[in-house]
Amino acid sequence: MASPLQPYPQLRSVLQRLQGVPPWALLSLVINGLLFITVVVMLRQLSRAGDDVLRQANAFAADPYVAVAPFDPELGRRHSLDYEQWVALLAAEAQAAVALNAPRQNILLGDSLTLWFPSTMLPGRKTWINQAISGENTGGLRDRLYLLDDTSPEAVFIMVGINDLIWGGSEADLVYNVRRMVNYLRQTHPEARVVVQSILPHGGETATWEGRDRLLTLSPDRVREVNDQLKLVAVETGADFLNLYPLFANGDGYLRADLTTDGLHLNQNGYMVWRTALALFNETDFQP
């Protein structure tokens, strides 16, 4: 399979001339370049989609971590990239990390909660590779893990499953898929720590997210039960389990209002809580 960098000899030439630059800076440069190319192709395909799409695409071209932002009031809106385009983009980013031999690779896997994690808030002294897609479920994530086969992560963090529950998926399938993910990652990256993170609570009656009615059918007890099963999967497969749920839940088991924008997604305070948990987890040698 040809490298995604082969069609762009100018990019390869630039990378050769910048070999003295720190890998962290090179990785950012390559990812931005690949993202720009992807967005240009996307704009040609979607030129009739209107000015709103163009504004979102320009935001992506300016910064690979800018989405319709975790601090934007219209969090229910989807990205202008469709699922297949996101997968292609993430494949290119993973290959860029491989090509640059990025040090201390830590991979984030999940849905919009992970996707919108501000890169500037992630713990330092690591290369964070965000491989999340908005709206992702466990089946979709399971089927694209092969994109990471050539990477060399020291840790892989998984948070996925809330979309399965929101859209009517079964707990059994959710847990089965996470088990398959962990087993696959432990086989392909035996030296890496695989960290299963708990599903977060939602805001219940106070939620303003566009799918609020679906949230109301998902009880806190069911979320806790799924998290108990995910912890068991981690124990049985030799992975680690990071239980974030208690940090985000109020006394009734719903998402704390001060940590969310709409009862499902996180605000800056929410990401600070998550960031602190990741930092402490790293400092304690990934032990739960």
C-alpha cells in the first residue's frame, strides 16, 4: 500500500530539509499540510453545499483541532467532513506520525467528546494523536483500528459507547466490541498500555442537546452498569481502566451542569477535569 505522502513530492522535499527541526514541530507541520489537502479536495466535491460549509472547512484548514468547537453553542451540528473523509484524514495523520517517528505517541480513540479535546490542554511531554470521529460508535471504531497498525504508541486511550446507547445499540454488542478492540490493540501493540475509559454521564432533564429525548431514555443506572462491564473487560484483557464517571456525575448520577455545554458535550471546565485525570493517571504509572 502506497504511503499517503507519495503523491506530494514537494512535501517530502520540505520534510527532508527540516530534519533538524524537533519531531513535535514536524508532526504539526505535516498534519496541517495533509489536512489542508484533504479540505481542498472536500471543497471541490462540496462546492454547491453553501457558504456555511465553506466557513466550517476554512476553520479546519486553519487549525486541525478546530471543530465546530466544544465551546460553540451549536454543538449538535455535524462536521463538514463525512465519515469516509474523516477516516481518510485520520489514516494520513497516523502515517505522518509513523513517517516522522514521533516520540512518546499517545493515541486518543473515541467520539466527539474525544475529538473536541483541546490539544493545548492535553498533558505535556507526549505526542498526542487524536483519532476520534464525531458520532462514532463501538462498531465503527473497532473496524478502523487497522489504521494504527504501523504506529508505535506508548499508550492508547479509548472512550466510546455513549452513541451506541443513545441510538438504541445493545449493551452486549457495546461490551463485545470494546473487548475486541482491546484484544486487537494488545496483539498489534504489545508494548503499549491500553486504557479503557468509562462512559461519561449525561445531563438528563437539564440537557439542551438536540437528541435530548433519547438521552432521557438512558438512565444513570444503565450507564453505571455499562461502566462496570467495561471495567471487567479491562481486568480480563490486561488493560487499564480509568473511571472518569464519578468526576463528572452529580448526586443524582447526571452530568454536572458546570462541566457541559448541552448536557452531553463538555465545556472548558469539563476538559480540565479530564485533563487532570489523565495527568494523574500518567503520573501513577497508569494504575487505576
